[in-house]
Amino acid sequence: MSPDFFGFIQMLSNEPSLLIVSLLTLGVIFVNGWTDAPNAIATCIATGCMNPRPAILMAAGFNFLGIVVMTSLNTAVAMTICHMVDFGKDSHEALIALCAALCAIIFWATAAWAFGIPTSESHALIAGLTGAAIAVHGNFSGISGYEWTKVIFGLLFSLLAGFCFGFIIVQPTEIISRRINPQKSDRFFQGAQIFGAAAMAFMHGAQDGQKFMGVFLLGGFLAGGQGEVSGFMIPFWLMTLCSLVMALGTSVGGMKIIQTVGMEMVRLKRHQGFAADLAGAVCLLVASLTGIPVSTTHTKTTAIMGVGAAKGSDSLNWEIVKEMFLAWFLTFPGCGVIGFVMGRIFLQFL
């Protein structure tokens, strides 16, 4: 399913189930803008390099560019999400299960956002889909072990590489900062950090944009009675729509996450913020080119932790760090259980 925009609107009028799953997917993308997308610009705002409004507009633009450019290179991340679970041959049941998974993700993300904790919508998405697939089959037969291996590898990669890259990259930036005039250093790293934040926003679009567009198209296949997804083209209008909805989410609720990540966890100077942005962007680039679904939240926040650790362990707010790791640890079982329970309820009554 890769219709043009007007063809899709016509499909919505003919298929009420497609309208429901599309609205739920847009809801998930919206809360991703709340909880995940703000990480890309958190340090840039926290260090005073940009004000929130222009930073959000910049992030929206580079999210869109990331989606377009990376999708033109490959759709491996989107295909990974589509093949993560098998909801069975009954497309009606599969569509109900998908709706249950999307509701679980929205519930989990909203609860985490209320506490100002940046959660991974990528992992919430995977957990919710998995829980709903178990609800359909009554066992684990609908789960792709191969795709889950990619997720586990991506989780370890984002945590370790983000921290290590942040710790390593900040070392030369510290040397450069000390060797030049403080005013020149401040101006230089202001521009450098804006570049780094743009790179992070670009890579966030490349990773998360593909994941949610994959789910959007999966819903379209199921609503059209197709139980299997063999391949697809992501239309340009869908890239634009996802970027706009994500930016709207960031503008509405992103400051809560920006405050936690950029201001409360560790206080960074401009050259340190640049190091964290660059480290996160490099990690996401490697993951996107290799088709590994990783969490932009994990990557960016651990990069900030790596930079903070280079300053000294006492520079990190360990209470915030503990809250984040607890939320990350609970995402898979928590969102998975919610997806399972909602899947059972939806299948029973719908």
C-alpha cells in the first residue's frame, strides 16, 4: 500500500478501521514528539544556544530531512518493525491487535511524560506490538526471534556506544575550548552545538520516523485485508505528515523532557553539549545505515551521561539517572503487559 494522498483519503472514507488505526498511529507519533524528539534539542536549549521555539522549528525541519534522506537510502528499519510480529492470517483480528498495541504505547508514554521521564517510544512500540501478538496467538509463536535479536543488540549498542562516544569525544573538545579565547570558544561552540542539534534531529527522523511510518503502512495493509507485508514504498506525503505531527508534539509537551535531560541530569557548557550531540548523532547514523532499530532517547541521554562522567561522577544527578534507567528497564515488560491486556480486551469485545 503506497497510495497518493487523495487516494489514501478515499480509502479512509471506505474503511473506518483504517481511519481508527491511522489516528492511533498519529497519536503515537504525537507522544513521540512529547517524550523522544525533545532529546535532540535538549542540550542546545539548556546551554542557551537557541531559544525553544526556533529550536523546535529547526528540529521539525531536520526530522523531515532525516526521514526523506534515510528512506531514500533504505527502509530497513521500517521493515524490521513490520516483521517484528505476526498477528496471524485473520486481518480483522490483526488490526484489532495493532490498535491495542498503539493504545498501550500512548498510555505508557503519557504516564512517563507526566513524571518528566524520557522513555523510548521505539521500545514501547516493540513491546506493545509483542504483547498484542501474544494476546492473539496465546503464545510466543507470533514473535520473530530474529528481529528481536536486532532490538536487543540495538539496545546494548545505544547504551554502550552513546556513553563511550560521549566520554571520548568530549576530551578533544575540552582541549580546544581551553586553548582558544573564551569569547571565541563560546561563539564557536554555539554554532557547533546548533549544528550538532540539527544532526541529532536529522538522525532522530531517520530512525524513529521510519519506525512509525512502518506501523502506519502495516495498519493500511491490515485494513485492506492483507495479512502479510512483503515490501512497500513510503510516500512523500506520509513523511511530511509524520514530521508535522512529531513537531506538534514537541511544541506542546517537549519542554518537560528538555528540562529533565538538558538541565536537571547534568549541567553542560556549550562545548560539552556539542560533544554529546555529536556522539549521539554518530551512533544513530551507524545504526540507521545498518538497519538496527535503536532508541534515540537511550543514545542521546547516555551520550550526555558520558560527557558528564568525563567531568566527574559527582556532576551527574544520580537520582535522575536512576529514574531513567528504571523507566527504561520497565518499558519492555510494562508496555508489553499493557499491550497484552488491551489486546485480550479488544479481541473479546470488538
